[in-house]
Amino acid sequence: EEKKSLNFLEQIVEEDLQSGKHGGRVLTRFPPEPNGYLHIGHAKSICLNFGLAAKYGGQTNLRFDDTNPEKEETEYVDSIKADVRWLGFEWAGEELYASNYFESLYQFAVTLIKKGLAYVDDQTSEQIASQKGNPNFPGEDSPYRYRTVEENLDLFSRMRAGEFGDGAKVLRAKIDMAHPNMHMRDPLMYRIKHAPHHRTGDTWCIYPMYDFAHGQSDSIEEITHSICTLEFDVHRPLYEWFIEKLGIYPSHQYEFARLNLTHTVMSKRKLLQLVNEGVVNGWDDPRMPTISALRRRGFTPASIRNFCEKIGVAKRDNLIDVGVLDYCVREDLNKLATRVMAVLDPIKVVITNYPNGEVEELQVENNPEDVNSGSRAVPFSREIYIEKDDFMEVPMKKFFRLGPGLMVRLKGAYIIKCDDFIKDEFGNITELHCSYIPESRSGSDTSGINVKGTIHWVSIQHAVKAEVRVYDRLLILEDASQVGDDFKKFINPDSLTVIPEVFVEPSLKEAKVGTNYQFMRKGYFCLDLDATEEHLVFNRTVGLKDTWVK
Ligand code: ATP
Ligand code: MG
Ligand code: MG
């Protein structure tokens, strides 16, 4: 087997293991904020963090970064846990929460105040922003920057006690208002927010900022490699400053390029807008790039993991064609999906020389890609449906299906010949009259007739009605990063096509959510969550070929 070269993170881990930097340990973490459902970008981060640790005998923590009380909900926590497990990963021990560390973080802040490295600022956020300067111009010191340690300790404890209203005061790190990195210009550590938290309730009315929570949480957990997306590289000096000044466990931050996909958006904030404004029917609407939507649409965990592996780990931002994701699911489903017959756009065929009332149970193989998949019985009778477009009144050249006088094989059944067709008063063809060749039954064909085409069919009296939902790209736009919040102007009007009535073979009455099928010649499908026993609903996961036209 070909040995793949290591990605840059694997190289770092191997060097660290060799030098003994973290005592030979590898502990990564996946740190979602529970303010939405996970999307395929998060899947990339999950595969990377869990995959890297597993490869080097380490483990991964699942830590909810829940420092922002207003947007966070338990519903999101539950969905995130379910999605990580569905992708095939198990975190070390119980799931963790940054909010578990609120008391420790508070004490870290007190430590920095005592060292003269943090101060309480009474200014408004506008005043603070106006003093920041810009990368080419130093900022101004706050008038509160030189408060005494005693005064800062007193004010900070009163902030915690709830004496002040939202926004009345903040705690800031005392670093350097002329620092070339804007994040080092006395960044905020704590803000006052009288808002109940999904886990700590009303215990706290001050909440740590991301920069004061993330690195310290990593350190408390003794994370060895803290992997995040590129936009955090400018936060790294601050991450290191806090750890150094506090003298706590030296976790290290590394950045990789976030995943961007064509024809979609990948921000929980934007996805939430689509949900709230009814553009889609929820977080798991199969058009969404969320894990729950992909699962509902019929994607397998392996297909998503393979996708994340295939696109690799980049150090520069890039845009991946969503066709690569489709390719990965097709490749996986080709191996495992049961082949069944479903006619999406039917025309009736009467096999005139087949005995009226007779029914044959034909054995049709479940999956030619899997020798162990066996076969199932499919009933055949005198009247069947085939796809309308498998017949042409005036066949073009090389049309190897049905037309006047043409022969075709019915999958798993007989060769039939088209003798006649019937039109209604508007000139639409409503019915075909065919004759079958009794000696041509699949598996015991002695007819000696060679036909080039094979088509799928269902027996009308046995067919089951179903609804089919076909999905297309969510946005007509390839690169949504160009349009910011205008992305909603580019929703693909054809992102969902509902076919209210198709005819499927009777075995699909037993279809289960979570099983993948190939509707022969039509694509990969799965039962939707909306299906009931009386009303089957199938989602098209993906077509058999890439048909998107740019
Ligand atoms: P969003 O903007 O969608 O809310 P986020 O980064 O704010 O994304 P978090 O819940 O904070 O969402 O993300 C958890 C982890 O997943 C972080 O480590 C983050 O860097 C990573 N992540 C988020 N989006 C992507 C992406 N598109 N590609 C790779 N990793 C991502
Ligand atoms: Mg985040
Ligand atoms: Mg976010």
C-alpha cells in the first residue's frame, strides 16, 4: 500500500512525541459553541481532532464552549452529541463545558488583577473601541488603566455580585495599547450580562470572553494540541500571554484552513436565518449543509469521513466543490445500497400475451457489488409501469429502449417487444401494448435474442405509491463568501422538487429510516423522517451521475 505523506498537524504531533514535549501524550478537543446544529465544516474539525488523536494513541475531549448565555440552548447540546457519535467518534469521558470552569476562570482573573495585569474599565464599549487605534497607529490608554490592585479586586468582586448593570463595567487585560497586534491592546476578559445560562442558571452575571475562556479551558484539561481555524491565528499571542502570565499548563494552538463548500453557506448564524425565516424547513432540511440534514438525506458517516480525509488539511483558505461530497456518498452507497425498482414518471404497459391474473415472483439480486446481499422476490404481472422516457414514438439513433417494434429487457424479468401504443385526444401516449418472450426470463434465458437495453419497471397491481423529494444546490451562487449577508438573494428556486406520486416495488413497504437504496437508474434514495406507513416519502440522496450544470 502506498504510504501517504503526513499533513502538517501530523508532522507537529510526531515531532512533539519524539521530543517528549507533552510527556508523550496527545489530547485534542472539539469545542463547539452550542448555538446551532453542526455543519459539514464542523465535521471536518471533528474528523481532524478525533482522527489525529486516534492515530497517535490519544483521546479527544468534547467541550462545549458555552460562555455566551444568550444564544445557547440544551437542544443544541443534545444534537451536537448525537452528531459526533453518528459520525463514529467517542469523546474521552463525559462531555465537558467551559461553564464548568467559571469559578476557575474567575480565580485566574483575580490572579491577573493581583499581578497588576488586569483592570476594571468603566467606559462604554464605544469609548473603548474609539481608543483602540489601528494597526498603524497606537491606541490610547483608558483613564481607568491605572486603578490600584485593591480597587480592581473590589470592583471585580462587585461585578460578580451583581451590583452593576449590563455594560457598566468590563475587566480588561493590561498589555500594551500600542501593540502591533490589535488583539493585544488591552483586550476584554469579562463582561456583565444579567442573562440566565443554560447550565449555570443565575449563578453568574459576568461571563468570560472567548479569548479568556478558550485557552484556559484547554490548559485546565491539559490539551496538548488545540486546533482551530485560521482566523484565530491573530488570537494566538493572547492565548499564549494568558497561559504564560498565569503559569498554567502550556497547551498550544495550531490553525488550519476552514472548510468552505460551493453553493452553500457554512455559518450557524446564517443557517439559523434560513431556519427562522422559513427558507428551509428546519436545521435538518435535507438541503442544509448540517450533519443532521445530510443524515436525513441519506449520507452515511463513512461518506462524510471519507470526504474530510479526501480534501486534506490546508493552511490556506479554499473552496471545495460540493460535487466532491456527492462523489464520496455515491462511492459509498454504490457498495452498500440495495437496488430496487421505482418508476418516477410512469406510463402503463400491457403485456398482451401474458396470462391475465397470473403473478410470478421473480428473484432479483439486491446488490451486484455485494455477493452476500442475496436477492428478493419482485412480483411480475400483465400490467406494469415503466418510465415514460423509456419509450420514444420516433426513436433516435442508438435508443436501445422501447419504440414501435423495438425490444428491451425488463430488469430481472423478460424481454418485451413494443407492438402498439395508444394516444389520448390530446396526442399524449397513455399506454403501450407489448408482447413478452416467454423463453427470455432472466437467469434462464434460452431465447437467443440479444437486446442492448435493460429498463426498470413495477407491477401495477403490486406497486406502492410514494412521494419523492429531489434536492439540488441550496444556492445558485458558487462562492457565497463574495456576497456576505446577501446570500439569501441567491437561493436556488429549484433546490427542492417534490414528485407527489411515484410507484415503487412492494418490498419498499418495509423500508426503514437509515437504510439506503438505489432506485435503479434513478439515483440513491432513503426513507424520509416524514414518512408514515400510509404515506411513504423518499429523499433522493444524490443522482447516479453529476448532472449539475454551471
Ligand atoms: P460558525 O461560524 O458556523 O458558528 P464557529 O467556528 O463559530 O462556526 P464553533 O461551534 O465555535 O463554530 O466551532 C467548533 C469548532 O469547529 C471550532 O474549532 C471551529 O474552528 C470548527 N469549525 C467551525 N466551522 C468550521 C469549518 N467551516 N471548517 C473547519 N472547522 C470549522
Ligand atoms: Mg466559535
Ligand atoms: Mg460562530
